[in-house]
Amino acid sequence: MGKLSLWDLLLIGLLVTPIGVGSLFLYSMWGLLTVEVVPADQGDIPVPRPGERVDVYGTWVRDRGHALGDYGWNEIHPAVFLRNLDSGAQGGSQQCNLLENVHGTERLRILDPAEPCKWARGRVQFVFYFGDGDLHIDLRLDSQYQSLANTGPPLVGISYPTAQLLVVAAVLGFGFPYIGISMLHPRETLLGKVFMRLRSGE
């Protein structure tokens, strides 16, 4: 089929960018601690802003619902109490409710059955609402709480919405132009040459 052309750099970008973004996202999630506040508890818990320091309390689990087999990443889910150490705002209940009001509990595994609910303290890295309505608060934990996360804190963090945006941008920025060039000038790209061979029946 010949050598790769300059246009094929678009194909390389299309293949490499999602892998790189996905790896960076997993690196973030294993080093940060995801805190999820379910809709039933959101009315009582103040929403912090990125950069603020908070104490949170809730059920310490491993979320295995992310196409990673039994690995997944650690979370406080559901978080039932939050105290903002900067603003002083606080709310919720310091009662351990296990997985009450959580949907899809089959994907969650309580990590410490003897003491299922834990306190965590850290600085808010990301705040966003997920499609299921849960409030996500990703914490860069204080050193004495870092063991609640899967690994050590990430040097660079990336949130789920940002990861999604980067992957979509890669598809639009690399994929559409590459397909267009491959269709208009098939001799100029690897994909176009494949199309030509398929059409010729070789």
C-alpha cells in the first residue's frame, strides 16, 4: 500500500488521542477520590467549588462499572455529609446509610465491611453533575487520607467531562477531515487506498 502520507498523521492522531486521554483520565481517577452525592441527599449538602477544602463522610466503595473488570476506582458513594472548611457551610447527616438511594448497586463493592463509612479530607479538584443526576466531587486528598484512593495523587488531573470533550474534539478534528480526504483523494491516504483495493476486488 506504500508509505504513510502527511494526511495519515490525522489517522494517527485519531487513534492515539483517545488512548492518551483515556489513560490520563484513569490516572486521575485512581489518584483522586471521587465523591458522589445522590439526588436524594443533594438538598442538604452544600456544593463546593474547585479549590476549596472539604471534609466528607459516606460509604467507601470500589466502583467496578467502567469496563475495567473488577478493578475500577475507589469512591465515597454515597456521600451523606460535607463540611466546607473554607466557607464553613455544612450539611447532610453523619449517619452511615451504606448504599441507600444508590442506583446500580451491583457495580459497587464496599471496601471495608467492618467500617463501611469513612471520613475523607481534601481539596476539591473537579465538580460536575453526571448524567444520572449524581453530583461528582473529585478530591485531591490530604496525605493522611490518600490511602482511600487507589494510588498516589496524580501530577496532572483530568475530569470526566473534559475527557469526553477531548475525545469528541479528536474525532471531529482528526476523523472527519481524514475521511473527507480519503474519499476525495483516495490515493493520498492509507484509508483511501484500502477503499480503492476493496472496490477493485483485489
